[in-house]
Amino acid sequence: MNGLARTIVTFSIPAVLACIYPILPEYAKFFLARVMILSVYAYGYAICFQMLGMLSLGHAALFAAGMYGAGLYTIYASPSPLSALLMGVAAALAFSLAMGLLSTRVGGPFLTITTLLAAQALYLVALHFNEITGGEQGIVLGREATLVWPLSPWLGESDSRYLFSLVTLVIAVTGVWALSRSRLGKLFIAVRDDEEKLESLGYNTATLKLLGFALSGVYSGTAGALQALLYSYVGAGYAGILNSVEPVLWVLVGGPLIQVGPLLGCMLVNIIADLARGMLRGHVLIVGLGLVLIAFAAGRLSWAYRLLRRSTGLVS
Amino acid sequence: MSPSQILSLRGVSKFFGGVQAVLDVYLDVLEGEMLGLIGPNGAGKSTLAKLILGSLKPSTGKVFFGGRDITGLSRRERAGLGIAGTNQFPRVFSSLTLRENLEISLKSGGGKHLFESVAEVAELLGLSGLLEAQASSLSHGQRRLLEIGMALVSGSRLLVLDEPSQGLTGGEVERLASILTGLSSKRLSVILIDHRVDFVKSLSGRVGVMSKGRMVALGPAGDKGVADVIEEVYLRGLDAGD
Ligand SMILES: Nc1ncnc2c1ncn2[C@@H]1O[C@H](COP(=O)(O)OP(=O)(O)OP(=O)(O)O)[C@@H](O)[C@H]1O
Ligand SMILES: [Mg+2]
């Protein structure tokens, strides 16, 4: 696929999401707004996993850092949603740098374990300080602290949520599109392909990996902060392991084209999970596993297999 | 050490457990020379290449580059000084295109810049028509030539080529020979490791012969003594070191 075709495909789904908005029923608006925020998270995860080949199982902590950073700021500091958004992103950036510094020193399966444990640590901290964080139950934020509040004289809640989510998604997609065309993006892919070779050309791959991790953290934290500021809720559930596993699934289901894959995979998994939830009361993970099997059967096996093999370093 | 020496190995050895892969090697490589290195399988050639490049550290001995002790420097730090190399099994970035492979290699190292553009080196490699092809779709020989091209554009003062002719077609070997011949005008030092004795002899000024980890002979390519040692270690399988 040439550059122009790729660009058209990249922006076609957000364009469709913008066009169908006026005719969407209320429930679909609500559902798609949520999926768009999760897709921002998916893109962030893809930078780490798909571009750099780092199989993190700790990204829930980065999402949660954004969510807590923003949400708790509105509760304990000031109910100003824009500064809260910045706080959320800053918290996620700080946490991703710390997690990245630890985990990118070690490769393959050790990176996976390190990120997993770091995320579990944050989860336990959130539970431990439950007077502050609200623990598993969570805290509902004040209405005036949300991003939808300033728009409320003109737009309904679900409309402004949709609008914020769409704008954020377009920014996120544009970022990944630009990254994938840039020299930095090529270097990220080179790290995934052969880190040692890149090092032998004089590049500092540790710095590249840390940079990728931080960028991924900014995406994840933005999604987490918006989650808090659009739905006026923070809760430890978002820091749990399931929220780390789901983006792996989205990326694998979405396929090899990083500009559209994360969005496509996230939508597909959530639509099917949503349909199945009604029918089977099935857990999203069960549906997810089913989807992986479907995706594999559809001939993506080699792609997903190569990505997993490279990122876990189990076969060199 | 005279100023025309770019690389010096001083009593370098490398042991893997009980295996003595490289044993007490002394070697000087001169500025701008092409030094051939031959020896049978398992002689320690690739290990020596890695000790020079920095992907392995010697068990004993020291490595000097441009008069400076670089024994403790990493592979990346040595790249920054202008030490480039290719691997016995070619390593390129398979998800990237040929052009992207060359682009990220361009001037990434710390040596002098022999080529100004990706197009120029692609032309030299005979791969201009494949610039937009993904590296994973290249043939073995094309990957090997690409890796050599990456080393050439990276900016290097010393180039270590580990069996660059292995697996190449006849035409590709000719192409490689003309690339290497062309380098002599660039004042780049090259260590050429290869199994094709005549190929090495025809391109190199001096030739070193390794056997069982030792440098058993080193001299001008046309030297009778060197030729005798080569014959001994290859044809009779004798350990000329003992
Ligand atoms: N990483 C390693 N661990 C253990 N032994 C090794 C390692 N690398 C090389 N060796 C051993 O060191 C010796 C020298 O190997 P080396 O690859 O340097 O030889 P070579 O001259 O390059 O041979 P070839 O012509 O087959 O490429 C061999 O006996 C080899 O088995
Ligand atoms: Mg070898």
C-alpha cells in the first residue's frame, strides 16, 4: 500500500465516525464515545508493543495514572478540568518514565514481568489508600469538574462526550500517522527488528525504548484522564490486570497496519463483547480469547506470532 | 605505535568456557589498508571480528583504536568512533524498506562520510531498483549487499566484513569485488574475512591466516610463506601453530 492510500485509510474511520454522528441513536453515541477513548489507549499501547516490540502488561497503570492524576486533582486541588487533564497526562508521563527506566533495561519476558509487577504495585497502592482514591468502589467526581460541564448550556452530555472523544481520537491518529512516517518511527521499528544491530550502528537503543515508553504513556494517560473527566468517575478497577491485557488483544486483532489497526481492533472487540454480554453474560476476556482464535484463523497467525515472538524474545 | 596504525590487538584471547576461540593474537591494521583474514571453520575469525567490533569483550589482552585503548568500550561506543562491520549471517531491519535501512544507517557512526546519499550507495550496490522493497523480501545476497551498504554509509574508518561473499551469486561476488576495489581510493581500512582464498588474496594487501584461535601467519598476499601456511591449514588440516 503506498503512502497516499495508507493516509486515506488511516483517516477514513474517524471521518466516518464524524459523519454518522447526527444519525446515531443515543446508545450508539454513548458506546462509540467510550470506544474512541479506549482507542486512544490502544494507539498508545501499539506504539510500545507493535512499533517497539515491547510486550508490556503494565499499561493499566499508565491509564490509571492519567485517570487518578486528573480525577484526584479535581477533588483535592481544583475543579478545573483543563488543568486536571494536564495533571493526568503529567502523572502518566512520570509513571511511564519510572516504569520504562526499570523495564527497558531488561528485555523480552523480563520487561513483561517488570511492567506487570509495577502495575500491580500501583493497583495495591490505590486500594491501600482507599480513603483518598475510593479504592475498588471508586469516587464520583463533581459535575462541574468534568469537561462536559462548560459546554452544558449548548450541548447535551452525550454529545459533548462524543465531540471530545472524536477530537482526541483524531489527534491521536494523526500523531501515530506522523510517527510512522518519521525517522523516529523507523528507528522504533528497527529496535523491534534487531536492537543489537541498531546499537552497532551507533544508536542508543535504551533511550529510544524509554522515549517510546513515555510516548505510549502520554497516550494511555490522556485516555485515562479523559475517562475520568468525561464520565466523572475514578476507580481502582481501571488499574487492574484486565485493563492491561485488553490492549494486547486490540492490537493483535487490529492487524499489522498501525495507523488503523488499534482503532479497528478496539472497536471490533468491544462491539462483539458488547453483543455477547447481552447474550451470554460472557466476560470480555472470554470473548476476547475467542476473537484471538478467529483472528488467527483468518490468516493473521504469522503476523501476530512474529510480533509476539520478537517482543517476548523467546525465540531469537 | 606508529601513526599509520589504526587498529592494534595486543595479546587478545577469548575463551568460551573451556573453548579457546581466540588465542594470544597480536595484529596491527594500517590506515587505508585492506587486510585479508582466512582460516578453516572454527579458526576464530568471527570471534576476532566481534572482539574488534566490541560485541564481545576479550578474556585477556587489549584493543587499541587510533592509539586509544578501547578494550572497555561497548559496540555502540566503538560505532561512534567509526568502527563498522557486517555479520556472518546478514542482519538488516526486515520490516523496513531498503531505502529506510540505508537512511537510518546514514552517518549514524562517528567516522568519515564516504557517501553523501542513499541513492549513491544503492547505485554502487546495484540495488537502485529495489529501494522501496521491504528488506524481508530481498534474497540472501541482496541482504548481504545491503548490510555492507549500511556499514559503508554509516561513516566508518575501519570496516570489518565477516564472510561477505558467502551465499552470493557469481554476479554478486563480482559486484562485491568491484565495490571493495573502489574503496581503496577512500582511505578506509578494511578487514576482509572470507573463505574464498583467491578472492581475498586478489583484493588484500596483506593476508592473515588463523587456525585454532591463533594467528599462524601474516604477510603480503603474494608471499610464498603465507601461501604455504594457507595450503597447510586448509588442505592438510594441520595445525600450523604447533
Ligand atoms: N558464543 C560462543 N560460545 C561458545 N563457543 C563459541 C562461541 N562463539 C564461537 N565459539 C567457538 O569458538 C571457536 C571459533 O569460532 P568462530 O565462529 O570464531 O570461528 P570462524 O573462524 O569464524 O569459523 P567459520 O569459518 O565457520 O565462520 C569455535 O570452536 C566455536 O565453536
Ligand atoms: Mg565465522
